[in-house]
Amino acid sequence: MNSQLEAIKSPGTDLATDTVSIPTSLLLKMSKAAQAFEAFQDELEDYLLSQDNGFVARMRQARAHHLNGETRALDLLKQELCIE
């Protein structure tokens, strides 16, 4: 094996995992790039949703219902949607 690679056995298994040593500066750059990409995805999603007239209409309707006090308890909604 290359001196940069090290085989590590996972506890309780016969599987070995290869690891690679990389400089901290590269790891930090990768982390910043991942954060920037996540922010880009969020903004793109917001933009695309804002261009969807059907979605915007449903959000406006939901907001109007909320302002008029037309709400349901979360437990009832979860039960209705079979969540949890």
C-alpha cells in the first residue's frame, strides 16, 4: 500500500476501509465549497418556487387561512397524513 493510504478494519466486521490523508487546508476549502453549493441550491429552489404560479397561489391561500385562524392542531395533521 502507498504510504498515504492506510487500511482500517471496521470494528465487528471483516471489512477494511481505505483512508486517505489530506491537508487541512484542502478539507477547509472543500467544506467552504460544499456550503456555497448548498446555499446556491437553496436560492435556486426559492427562485424556482417563486416562479411557480400554482405554488405561490397555494402559499397565499395557506397564509390567508392562517390569518383567519383556520388552523389545525399538529397532532391531528400528523394523524391525517399518517406521520409518526
